[in-house]
Amino acid sequence: MASTAKSRDIAEVNALGLIGDGEAFKEELCRMLESAQIFSDFSRRAIQTLGGYARAYAVEKDATIFREGHKGSFMCIVIDGSVDIFKESDSHENKRITTIRPGKTMGEMSILDELPYSATAIATKNTKVVLITKSDFDNLTEKFPDLGLRVMRKIARLLSLRLRQTTGTLLDYLE
């Protein structure tokens, strides 16, 4: 596990407090990962392997997890609580796009493309999240290519579904 890279990747997110780490916390972390819809069909062994490349954090209500335009470096899985996603309009007004509830993910594009976040994520209440950083995802994929590919396919499918939904919504505005 690349804990130095992990610390650097999330250093900009001072709103996060590490919940637990290491072998003593591994079972709890695995339970958290199993609660994520994206990993619902993963074996226990795959979840345990993935757990070696993730960390759990507490986020206080109203804290910004990531900000639109800032360089992306991690994806999150909401375990408990909720997070509102905001997009800045042309008039610099933040508009709520959606709310991310437990079991759902956000920030997935950042571990694939390393581009700035396309929206801002703010906790609506005290929230627990599991983070997978870009550097840890790369390490996972290098050491366990089959598992990394499987996670990447899940992310690609999720992004495809979101794009289809967005296209449908856009069509409603155009008519």
C-alpha cells in the first residue's frame, strides 16, 4: 500500500478524518466496501484485496470533499450519511445536481483521467466515505491486473449509465 502517496493525494481534503487503518480495521473496511453497489457482485477475496488499497474517513457536515476545477485524485464510496453534488453555472451560482446516498460512488472519473473534478461534493450531514486514490488504483491494477480491469469495467459501465441519463435529461430541455 502506498500510504505516502495516499496522504499526498488527500492532503487537499482537510475535512477528512481517518477512521481506521491496518489489519485491525480491515474487516470493517471490507464490510464498508461490500456495501457499495459498484462492488456488490465481487467475491469476499476480491473485496479483501481491494481493501488493501482503500481507506475509510469521516467527513463533517457541510465539509467540502472535493471542489469543481481542482485536480482529481480519488474516488469515494459513501458508506453512511449523504453528499450533495454541485455544479457551478455560467453566472457562478452553485446548482445542486444530485445527492449521493450510502452505497453509491462519486469522483470515479478522476482515477481514470486525472483531470479536475467536474463538480463539487459537500457532505449534507456527518458522513463516512471510503476513498480509493489514483495512485492506489494504479498500484492495485499493476499488482492485480484482473481485479483492476474488473473495477475499471464497473466504473466504465457506471459512467456510461450516467451519460445515458444525462443525455435523456438534456433531450427534455431541448424539446
